[in-house]
Amino acid sequence: MITAQTIRKLTFFIAVASFFFTLITAFLKYLQLDLTTIGAPPSFYLYSVLIEVIPYIFVGVISLLISILLHDQEQAQKQPLITPEMPQAA
């Protein structure tokens, strides 16, 4: 059975992997542009790299949000609600 903790760990792993691949993709795209476009303005590099990594960033952020929400839900379930005792009228 798949539990919330398993899903939380899986989404956290997906988020970390996505951010890792974002860095690798951005670096490789920059190297490719550096080899193929001589004298291009810096904004061209920035926009080309950004267009290339937006899907990885989107997946990473969504996975990280799901992981954080599930972690908060687990913490809320673990902590019992403590109700203050009301003094009894005599």
C-alpha cells in the first residue's frame, strides 16, 4: 500500500532530481550556445537557457510543494490536540 510518507519521499526525490537536471541542462545549453553563436548578446544566452530549463523548474517546484504539504499533514496528524481543562464550577 502506498502511504503519504512514501509519496512525500518520492516527490522530494523528484524535486531534487529535477533541480539537479536543471543545473546540468543550463550549463550544457550555455556551452552549446557559446560554441555555436559568436558575438551574441548576453540576453540571448539568458533567454535561450531559461526557455530550456523552465519545464524542469516547474516540475521541481510542484514536486517540492507537494512534498512540503504532505510533510505538514503528517506533522499535524502526529501531534494530538491538547484541550485546556476548564475549571469546574462548585
